[in-house]
Amino acid sequence: MRNVVVIGGGIVGLSVAWELTKRGQDVTVLEKEARWAAHQTGHNSNVVHAGLYYKPGSYKARMSTAGNRSIVDFARQYGVPVEVCGKLVVATSDAELPALAVLAERAEANGVPAKLISPAEARDHEPEVSCVGALRVESTGIIDFPAVCATLVRLLDETSADLRLNSPALGIRPGRHGGVEVATGTDVVHGSALVNCAGLHSDRIARLAGLTPSARIVPFRGEYYELKPERRNLVRGLIYPVPDPSLPFLGVHLTRMLDGSVHAGPNAVLALRREGYRWRDVSARDVADVARFPGVWRLARKYAYPTGVDEVRRSFSRHRFAASLARLVPAVTADDIVRHGSGVRAQALRPDGSLVDDFLIETTRNQVHVLNAPSPAATSALEIAKHIADVVSDAAA
């Protein structure tokens, strides 16, 4: 029996560990924080994505469409809160209608149940919405992803998996008798194989393991507001704008959560620390890494003005943030929203300045590195895990 070392205790790492365990592998999971799902998994929108945005045939398209079903089935099987409520993607001007039609075609190509509807039909779902056309997506849902992780931890505990918190990977080298050795500062963990699911630090773990990754992680912070309790009636479900196809982000949207609260956001600004949830969270090392990477400057030349400037302005202005929401629901004003929190997206960027727009998984001897797994990775986690377990099994054959 092989022992596989998984680095990273978010939803992807825990899902990989669970899938490997089901296949008869011994597993050790190393998480540097004192709790599971501490970063991307614990700071996301808790939306179960349908899979309509992604290029047909891509990892994201295939894994999110399948993941939409598997994560909901998992939640229902183990009692994790989940609701398949559907969502609206709305065009707020005639200029957005062609892009909405393309999105509908992509949904059909990806096998996503979606239907173009009229403004009147859209208001049947969301009485306060303003649009000239909309796409109704039935399979989108909301879930408690941290609760999914807590369930996975419980299931792994029941299989006697070796789960270690406060265990950062500080050194990685080939094992003396094959496999790998991972130094945590207090111990050296031996494994026949290594799976890197370190999210915001995945590129650094890859380099620590001797791989030269094809992309670098650049952190983008997404900031959220929420509607005040007395204004939650303005939104019944999920309302999204038509996304800009040239950007990796879906735009500011409104999401009713399982507890009835309504979250608004996120925007997207460059974070000054890989785990920088506030402007004052600054890491000299992380800033220097960004400044030295030529891909960032090439990206900046393309997007800094006006897109980047607008995002920064919105970060500091509740009125600008509310104005973005009012494009979707005109009744929303700056007095209706309050700060809620933020998350940091681990976005992989290539040296030429291009954003990696699909999941990026690279392998070397006895190693699998998940180097780009932002949204919809949480939705797709069980499917990503099956793929990685196949890779590990093939390497052992």
C-alpha cells in the first residue's frame, strides 16, 4: 500500500485525500494553518456553479458540469446544507445581448440546463431586476463549502488518514528509497507520491519540490458587501451580470445565501499579500515576487486602465460599489449595503502576461501539482480529485 502526501487542506486537497482513501491508498494531509479550509475555500461565495461560462471541452467545463451534480449529491448524502435555486444572468443593455446569446450557446454545448427569457419572465424570478434579456440557469445552487470540508475531515478520520494541521511544507526532496520526503519543521513525512493542492502557494510548493512551473500565482482580492437585513427582500436568489469574456472574473453580482443574507460582490484588486484580505495586509516578499515577475507588467499594460483603476476606485467607495449593483437591481443604494469580508483568488499568470483560464495540473516523477484551481474549483473538487487519483494510479502502474 502506498502513502500519498497531500499538501493543502482546502476543499481540493481534502477531496483528493478522500478519493485516494476510497481507492485503498494511505494518505497524509499537511495543512500549514491551525484549521481546515482556512483560505480560498473558507472565503468564497458558496455558489455551486453550473458550468456555463467555460470553453467546451476544457477541464473547467467538464469538471464543473459533473461537479455540479457530484457536490450536490455529496451534500445531500452527508447532510451538508445545499439548495439548488437557479440563477439569472442578465443583460442590462442591448449591447450585452449578443454576449448573452453566446453564453446560452456555450451552456448548451456544455450540457448546462439554461434558457433565454424575456425581461418580464426575468421579473417573475426577480421582481426588482432591471434587464433587456436574461439567461435562466436552473442547476446553479448555494452550499456551505466549509461544511463540506468538515464532513470530508470526519470521513477521513474514520479511515484513519493522517491529518496534520500546523504542518507547513518547508522542504521537499526525493526519498532515499524512492518517493518523496517532506520536512514540516517538526517532522519528516515520507510518501510514495506527492500531490500539491496548496492553492495560493502552489507555485512555491512546486518550486520547493524541484519543478519549474509554467505559471506564477498572482493573488487578487475580491471584496464583498451585503444587503442590510431590511433590504434583503430586493433579491430572491442569484443575479449575475453578463461577464466580460476578456477577464477571468464574473463581475459584481448578488447572491442570496443559505441563511437568507444577500452578499454583493466581489470586485477584483491585486492583493499585496498572498493571504491579504485587507489593504493593510502587506508582505514584502509577496510584493517583491509580483514586482519581479514580467507577466504582471504585461498584464498591467493590458488591464490597468481603465479596468484596474475602476476596480481600485470601487474598492474604496461604497457609492461606486452600490452603483455597480444598481445596474442589476436599481433599488439598491449605498445606504443599503455594509462591508462583509473578502477572499483572495489564486490566479495563475504566465510570463507573457496571459491569465491561465483553465485548471492547470502539472506532473513530474511521483508528483502532481495543481497550479491553477480558482473558481469553479470548489464546485469541481470531487471531479478534480478523481482526475488526480487517476494520475497517481497511472504513475504507480
